[in-house]
Amino acid sequence: MSDRPALDVYEIRPRKDGEGFYLISDRLQHGPLWYTGLDAFHYATAYAKYRSLSRSHRAIIRVFDEAGNVTETHMQ
């Protein structure tokens, strides 16, 4: 058993149709979440942070652009 806390990994990717973002993680039981609207990016990031804090786990949140490149990385 490790004394290091578990690490959750989340990805925020733009939808191909330009209608918001997907929040993707193997920690999400029902698959990716879709966020749309003016605050879509904010809500996706906030939910990933909330999930990791409520589970007492550290998290990495990676933000991707349309080309599939990582543009930001957040450590929680």
C-alpha cells in the first residue's frame, strides 16, 4: 500500500463541432461530460477540481486545443 494519494487525470477537449467542451476521465462512471455555453470551460475545470477534492485525491487537469496539443496543465 502506498502512502501517496491517488492521482486523478482529467482532460478538457473542445468538441469538433465547436459547441463547447468535453470533460474526459476514467473516473467518470458514465463517460465524458459535455459542457456548452459561455462558461463551458470554467464549469468543466471547476467540476474536475471539485471531484478530486471531494475524493481527497490529487488531480491533473490537461487542456487541449483543436489540434490535440496540450495548452494548459492544472495541478490540484
